[in-house]
Amino acid sequence: MLRKIRITLGSVMFIGLTLLFLDFTGTLHHWLGSLAKIQALEAVLALNFIVITFLVVLTLVCGRIYCSIICPLGVLQDIFGWLGKKAKKNRYTYSKALSLLRYGVLVIFVAALIAGIGSVFQLLAPYSAFGRICTMLLQPIYMAGNNVLAAIAEHYESYAFYSVDVWMKSLPVFIIALVTLIVLAVLAWRNGRTYCNTICPVGTALSFLARFSFLKITFDEDKCKNCSLCTKNCKAACIDFKNHKVDYSRCVVCGGCIESCKFGALKYDNTRLHNKHHEDAKAEKIDPSKRSFLIATALASTAALAQEAKHVDGGLADIIEKKAPERNTPVVPPGARSLKNIRQHCTGCQLCVSECPNDVLRPSGDLTSLMQPVMSFEKGYCRPECTRCSEVCPAGAIKLIDKEEKSSTQIGHAVVAVDFCISAKGESECGNCARHCPAGAIEMVPSDPDDDLSPSVPAVNENACIGCGACEHLCPVRPLSAIHVEGHEVHKLI
């Protein structure tokens, strides 16, 4: 029963979070967004004390069930381990904890987190690794399938589906996601939860609490026949059947050992009560009564008003094959507030990237901000009324803001390259940037102040520009726009 409950709850979490990353319409966020906010590291970075308290109490009562139920990367390891078990049964064995490696990785992780070295702690964060796998590897397949359905629906004059662009958002992050998936699959296939119990810093941190949990897997030595089936089916390699001991710092309470035991020698019980009853039974020479404990984890989700989910481009011509300019300062979303804030809090989970309806956000390929979201405007621009990224961020890297604050937050300013501008060169009376600037920060002025008939050039009012990128996106010059946005290290309200 314990194993069935664990599989049911773990499946709900895994499927829900997978759909959250795959969904490009934003509609599922209102129903499943809370699943991302109960992830351990993200709750700590967001200073979500309610979730932190819940996870601490949950671990002190039930052990490390977070790793086998709530963490999607833990469930993914279980899936690979289950496939490996299908190929060869009773494949695991007991091994001592690699404490030096576990705690060494945790120290490196914490040091990188404090120092703001995002590329290090993002590689180790379990939820972020799962997010990269979903966004970089699975979402393009999901979107391609959607496009097939859209083509079929169009043939029958139906608007049930709409076609979306499928494109490579970041080759370095794609490679990282692919390598992570392969390594995780091989380790889990061969040795079960090797990553979870040797590399994962969240698992190591929870192991300190799990040692003192109220409910644990316990041995009944009178019933145990030392058949070793429990050890051979423990994917955490934490059961020493010879000495009837369980390493509770590594046990994730998956229930596999209880199910595999043919003699009923293992139970999910309170160790102190179990030992007391066991001693009393020996003294009185009576059989102990049968007991069973069931665990249940309540997963709450918050409902919100549904926001517009359709993909729009402002009714403007689709401009393709643009190249991103070399920016001196990267552009990050308004809710990020500053480059320092996003680098200290972002775990690189890619949820904001997968949810961006305008294809503006993509993972950074720069080593100093690797895998963190940056803005680029080849595919679209950041609409002032859109606050999707701030709504989905679970780690506080992009703070929740409303539409009014979004439209008045300056994240950068536009810079004109007069040598590229077709209007300045007299080739055409363009003015696209000025016409479509939502902040009214651009106007066309004569290139020669003394000659009103001279070619017009765009002039940017940096005090009014919010850095939304509409001018850069809509500029007809290719491959590099004649106007681009330079980011600000610290955002400000205007």
C-alpha cells in the first residue's frame, strides 16, 4: 500500500510538472503553477517560509519522501530504474554512503549560491535539470505534434489548434540538457538513485533531517531470514540486510523493500515504538500485533483568473532570420529588477522561457549567466501588458509585477546605428521604430537640423524608453537591426 500511494502521488507531481513545462499557451499555469513553487530550492530562494516549513515538517515526520514524490527528477530516476529492473531483477546491492562526495558537492553548491556563480549551482539543482530536459528536449517535440494537429484542423476549417514556431533557443543549453538526461538515465538504469544520493545537494540537505524522522523503514529481526531481497531491490543502496540496518539519510521511502520482502520483516513504522514493542514481545513471549501506517501528502493548487492564451504578433508582418546584436549589457525581464538579483536567485529551470508567449526569453549562453533567461527580439518583443514570466517564476528571480509596473519599468534603452538605417540613408521613409514604440520614446527628426528636407533619422528619448524591444523587432533592416536595445544593470521606474 505504501508503494502504491507513493507511485500515485509521484505520478501526479511528475505529470503535472511535465505538462507545466510543455504547455506554451500559459493556460495550465493557473492550475499547475503551485507545483513548481513547492520545490525545495526554489522555495528557499523565494523565501517562501510556508513551503519551507511544510517540507521540513514533512521530512521530520515521513522521511525523505520529498525525493520520491515531489521532486520530478527523483521520479524520473525511478522511471529509468524501473526500466532497468525490467531488464534485470534484483540488480542492486548495499554500499556505504559516499559522505565525502555528498558533503563536498553540497559545500560547493552552497558556496556557488552565495557567490552568485549561477552556472555551478544551476547544473546541480534537480528541479532545474528536469526543467531544462522538458524545455529543451521535450517541448519542441510537443510543439511539432501540435503543428501537425493544427495542419489537420486547418484542412477541416477548424481553429481548435494554431501553429507555433519550433526553433533552437540555445544550443549550449540543449547540449547540457541532453548530456544530463543521458547521464541520469545510465546511472539510474545501472545503479538506481546514484545521482540522488551522491550528487544532488537538495537530497543531501534533506538527509540531515531524515535521520530524525518519526516514521522509518524498520526490521523485525525475528521474521527476517536474511534472504537479501530487500537489499537487492533497494535503488538507494541503503539497506544492510546482514546487520538489519537502514541508512535513513539515503532512504527515500519508496516502499520497494517492503513489497519485495516475502516474510513481512520490514515495515514503515516509528523506530522507537517498534523497538519498545519488540522488546516487550520478547519479555512476554507473545507475538506483536500487526500494525500498518499509511502516508498521504496533500498537494494544493491555487486558482487564478485565466489570462489570454493566444499567440499574437500585434498584427504586424512576421520578420524572420534576424540576428541578435552583441549587447554590452544583457536585457533581463522587468520583474528581475537587476542583473545581480536574477543571478543570485535564478536556478535556470527554464519555466519562464517555455512560458514566454512572445518568444523573447531564451537561455543565456554566456558563462557568467549560463542558462539564465535573457531577452532578445528576433522573434518578437516584450509586450508591456504581458507579465507571464513574473507569474511563473518559483524562485523569486523574476518578482511578481502587475501590468502598470511592467509598462513603467525601464529595463534598457534603444540605441540607433545610423549607418544601417534605411531612412537615414535616404533609401526609404521608414519610421517603423517610431510608429510602433509603445512608450512614444522615438521620433523621426531631420538628419540635418538646419534642413527640414534632409533624410529623417530616429531619435530616442532615453528617459522615456522602457527597453521593450518593439523597435528592434520591427526594424526591417537585416540581419542586424538598425536599432537595438542595451540592457540596464539595475532597472528603474519612469
